[in-house]
Amino acid sequence: MRVISIKEEPSYMDQAIAYFQKHWASEDSKMVYDDCIRHCLNSKTPLPQWYLLMDEEKMIGCAGLITNDFISRMDLLPWLCALYVEPEYRGHHYGKLLLDKGKEDCKRYGFDTMYLCTDHIGYYEHYGFEYIGIGYHPWGETSRIYEVKLNHPSFDLHK
């Protein structure tokens, strides 16, 4: 298993766009992923980042690292978003590989905390995330907000 960054391996761009759209987009939001992933390649800033989890040459998961996940807490960044692992690959901690890549890049870019919003309870806590409150989406829904401190002793990429 390996995690690739689309910025570092742009030859995967079209495949990544299709994969993110398949798993995260509605008909109305497909262009959000297309536009964001295409433009990240020429960005002068480290964010956004888009990752694919590969089993040999098969895409089995994805995640992104972005400045805001369509949530009211715009004072917080960066955000891990769009974490997905194919159902037949779940239960083997492969999501941790994507989380660790996001954490590693956050540290490399000078961030000491990474955030995410989700409705899942119990998954992210296994990987050092702590619940910090509720955030509000523009479409009227809420999500739980979690953070992980990247300089905390519990964060160890080698665990």
C-alpha cells in the first residue's frame, strides 16, 4: 500500500478527479473536485493536497487536505476531508495511512494541529483526534469537529 500526492504525481490527476467525484460528489458538485484538483497542481501554496491510497495500481482510497471543509470554523486550518476506503479494504487500518500522510504534510508545512468534521463517532478517536465542538455548514446541517495535535506524544507515525 502506498499513498500518493496528486501534486507530487500529477499523472494521476484525471484518475483522482474521477475517484473523488465517484465517492464524494453529487451531480451538482462534481466540478468542485475537478476544479480544485486541477488547480492544486499550480498552486503557490502547499494546500490543497489530494491523496490516493493505492494497492499496486488499484485506487482503494482517498483523502484531501484543505483550508476549509465548508464549515463555519474558518478560523481553523488545515482540514482533512473526503477520507474514503473501499469497503472490501476496511478493517485493516488503511485509513490510518491517509490520516498519517495528512498529519505528516501538516507538520511539514508548519501546522501543529489538523482538523476534520464528521458525523462518525468512535473512528477518528482511535487515531488521536479529540472532539472540540459543533460546526455549521452553509446548507443548514451541522457536523462534529475534531482536532489532532501533531506535536503531541500520542502522534507517532511509526505506531
